[in-house]
Amino acid sequence: MVRKYIFGEPVETGAAVNDCMTARELPSYLQTGIADDKITLTYQFEDDEAVYGLGEQVRGINKRGFSYISNATDDPVHTENKHSLYCAHNFIILAGKNTGLFVDYPGVVKFDAGETKSTQLVITAGKDCVIYLIEADSLKAVVKQFRELVGQSYIPPKWAFGYQQSRWSYENEDAVRNVIRRHHGNNIPLEAVYLDIDYMEGFKNFTVNKDSFPDLKEFTDELKKEGVHLVPIIDAGVKVEDGYETYEEGVAGNYFCKDEDGDDFVGAAWPGKVMFPDFINADAREWFGGKYRWLINQGIDGFWNDMNEPAIFYSAKNLKNTFDKVSEMKNMNLDIGAFFYLRDTVNALSNNPDDYKSFYHTINGKRVRHDLVHNLYGYNMTRAASEAFDKIVPEQRILLFSRSSYIGMHRYGGIWTGDNNSWWSHLLLSIQQMPSLNMCGMLYSGSDIGGFGCDATEDLLMRWLEFGIFTPLMRNHAAIGTRQQEVYQFDRLDDFKNIIRTRYSLIPYIYSEFMKSVLDNEMYFRPLAFDYPDDKFAVRTEDQLMVGDSIMIAPVYTQNGAGRYVYLPEDMLMVHITSPCERKFTLMKKGHHYIEIALNELVIFIKKNHVLPMAVLDDDVKTTRDIEGAAYEWLGYVDDTAEYVLYDDDGISKEYTPKEQWKKYTFAKEDFREGYIYKEK
């Protein structure tokens, strides 16, 4: 059951799209207080009660024991002491009561999940908010009802499930061609190459540097013959420059956010001074979304939206104040206190809270200060693009994902988890973020494989790819100035090739399970606790995941790890995979095991009376179009019967329900007598 509680005069966020019962008083186990323009909810934890949700956040799957602040923040250093990342996903689950809480408030929301007082959850938000309470008979049912409330998740084109390569520094056509040649020339599948800010003319959205990309349409046509897609970045800030069409249109149409005096607010990002489109305003969304048309007409069919918290390097006002303070200290003897003051003054230029309080949006004719609706910004930038795509190419799916988001954006695009680092701890963080994102509807998701910042090592990249095989978005991405981490830069090229080819062999399963999760409002990634809630060891396991209906994974995420401990909540079939056709099977009993896993091995666990389809690949598979019509090998542990419903479609249209796209397979024990494999005749 879902109940809605309205406090004050909340801003309509658009997060929830389906009706539910409006109630007056929250249940007694949630103590409510309103004071100083804040509302607080206090909940007394049961012993060892787990807390789930919050989407993209730091720390483990169980969020108990720390404080998390929904305040979309441009901060690339995702360490355990951080309370905010790029997104604001205000949905939390109290496992002891199978109860979900969605705090629909677009400003700052704090979830103190036992940091201040270990026995209490305290949620603090602005007094003008809507709270949704979901009570169900299981954790899965809580998520399903929440997802039904907020609407169906975004579905990308099928090619977006292929392997994708990105780096901040592919600055011309030859650089892109080289990436494709080095992959396809070594029989390594590759689906897309990304363009970071280098491709633009002076870091201006919806422009292309003609020296580097003289004819974009001709170039995208060239790549599409090879089955490769070009995916450019779009940033939130619009450069202030006379003669720049997007800037001049924005000024003329009154589409930019305003400062306190009603003038266009000026901040700064990559190109220097920028203005920020008022994405929360429908007219501004329609205008900005329409700007994607030019790139689509050039053959572009995928985009990633960035810098949309929004990231502000500085404001003109704050920059002046900083220079004044620094100037005053120019001839001082800087002792420790003065030096730290100087350092902190300069560091405070970027993403300064005072800047977020100094500009405004127009919502339904009313002026609203940005910090009160801050978390809606990236969500509505992606909404602007998605709504435009529905008009520009209404029958076609376009790849679209974003750095910043709020509940509701999941209907318009996916997300990647932003600027992580080449740290083993960030591989574990990615593993633990994925199910939490799924709870909030963010199904098309992934992290920067190998890490964006710092230098990736060969073993870290290999282990990350072995997990990334299962993330819907499988993208290797790195920052300029870091070590080149395309797989062909390393010695163990054959091992990398086999890992990526294994992804392509598993796409029938990954795509099918993803689509079922979207269409049925289920989770593609799940913590073991959601499938085995009465198993105390499963509940405590946070580094293994259920993926779809058939399998469990237990990635290796430690340096020099030659294996790991694994808990099996039931008897399962363990499969060691070194390539799509090299597999070793071991029937494993329920319980605790140490499993040896070589660096070039992927290990999966198939549940009893479940099966896993794997496409039989030709030697020269380069893109997803090369696996269309492939025969399947079915891996299974069947001691009775097993059924599997395989979903497939043309990968580009928006018709998802015709019966011919759903095919039911039934298997008997006898089908798997030879090595746990059934080969299609």
C-alpha cells in the first residue's frame, strides 16, 4: 500500500506519476516534528535492522551507520567521509518493517541513518514537501510499488548494451578511428566511441570544431558502416559569447536562470563565463531540447549530459570577493592559520553554497531560489533532451544518460556514477551502488570502468571489466592526463578480448533480464537479502549480487586477489568462464566456500532449475549487430524442469509487448546430462 502525506506548499517535482491514497497522519513509528522551516522524521531501529536505498551514495548496500545528504554535488573524490555525490535519490527502505519512504523534496534532505545516534534514523527536509509511505510484505514488493508510483524506467537502444570506449582526449577523427581500428583489428568488439569536451568549438554546446571534425555527418556515416556509434557530451552551461547562436537565442527567449536583480545569472565552467538554462521551466526545456536536433541530423544517436548539478567553477561576484581577500593577504607572513584561510578561500570558489542561493528559476510564473530546487536541475536537463527526442525521432530510441539526477529522471535516461578513481575501493563501491540505483528506478547504469581519475593497472581494469560485463552501461572511461587504459594498451590483450567477447555472448540474457525488470518494475541487480530475507548470512552479504532471475555473481575486487570467499544461499552451479566457449562447471552446496578465481576468469553461479542463455559467437564479432540470429547454448543446473522467457526485439523501436518478442523455453533434466550445457539443434 502506498500513502501520500502533503506538508506545507511543496514544489511539484514530477517524480511521482501515478495516483495513490492521500492520508493525514504518519504511523506512530515515525515521530514527526516541524520547526524552523524543517520537517523531521524519527524512527527507532530494530536490532540489526538494515536500511536500503538512496541510489547513488557512498558506503555499502546497507546504509545504516552513516549520514547521507541529498545535495547534488560536483565532487570527484568519492571517499567514505563524503555525504553527497552527484545525485539525489530520496528513497529509503526500512528492512525491519518492509517499509519504504520517499521524501519528495528538491532541496537538501539529510538521512542520518544511525551516525549521530546508532539506534535512530532521523530524516530532515524542508517543511514544504511530500512524503510517500510504502508498506508491503517483502523488500521486493516495496521496490515494485515504489517503481509503479514513479513510472517506467528508460529503455536505451540495444546497441547501448555493447562495449563502449571513452576518454577525455579523443580530439579528432583520427583519434576515434584509431580506437576503432585497435579494437576491431584485434577482434575486440566495440559499439561506441565517446567525445568529451574536446570535440566542441571553444567548449560550446551544439558546436563542433571544424578543424578536428570537418564533416560530422560524413564521419558518423563512416562509423555506422562499421556498426560504431559516436556519443558526444553536452554540458549544462552555455558560453557567454556574442555571435554564438545558442547563447543569443537563450538571452532573446529569456531562457536562462536569473540573479537577484532579474538579470541573467553568470557563472563559469569549461569555457569560462556561462549562463545556465532554466531547465525547470517548460519553455526553456523545449528550447534547449530542440538544440539536440542539429546533432541528430548529423547522425548522432547517443548523448551523455554532464556538469548538470549544476557545476559552477565560480561566479563573477564570488571571484571578485576571492581576489579581494587574496590581495589583502599578499604581503602577509602566512602562519598556519592564515595559510589555511588562504587555501580554503580559493577552494571555496567552486560550487559555493552562496552561489546556489543567488540565482532563481521561474516555476509556474513564480520566482524560486535555486538552492530550494537544486536537485531537480540535472533531472530536468535530461528530461528536456528526452522530450525533444520524442518529437524529433518519435519511433527511435536514443542513448541518453546523465551525471546528476533526482527520482523521476529514470523515465528519461540512465546515469553513470560520475568521476570515480582507479581505486579498488571504487570497484567495490560500484558493485554496491548498482542495486541501490535499481531500487530507485535507475536501471540503465554503470560506472567508469577502470576508473576516471588516477592511473589504472592491468589487474584492476580486468577485474572491473569482469564485473562490468553485467552492468547495462559498460563503458571504459578515463581522464586526460591519466594512463591510457584502452584494453589494447596492456599486455594481456587476449584475456581482455575474451572478457569483452563474453559480454557479447551474455547480451541475450542481460538484455532480456533488463527489459523484464523495466516492464515489470523489478530490479535487475538485487542484494542477496531481497531474494533470501530469512537467511542471516545472505542478509549480511554485501559484495555479491543477484543479476536477473537466474544467476548470482561474486566479483573479485581486491589487489592481487587470487580468489575470494563466497556464500551460497542455496545449492548452485558454479561456472568458471575464460572465454565464451571455455567454461568449467562445478556443482556447489549451500554454505561458505573459498573460490579460486584467476585474473582472467569470470565466475558466475546459476540457481537450481534455472538456465542461462549464451549466444554462440563467430570469431569476427565486432558489434551487437553481429550477434543477431545467433544460436544459443543454454547453461543450467536442472534436476527437475526449468523455464526461461527470453525477450528480444529490433533494438531500436519503442514497441515492447508483441508476443513474438517473448519466447518461452522449457527444459527437462535430461537436456543437461552432458556437462550442464544444452546446445540448440
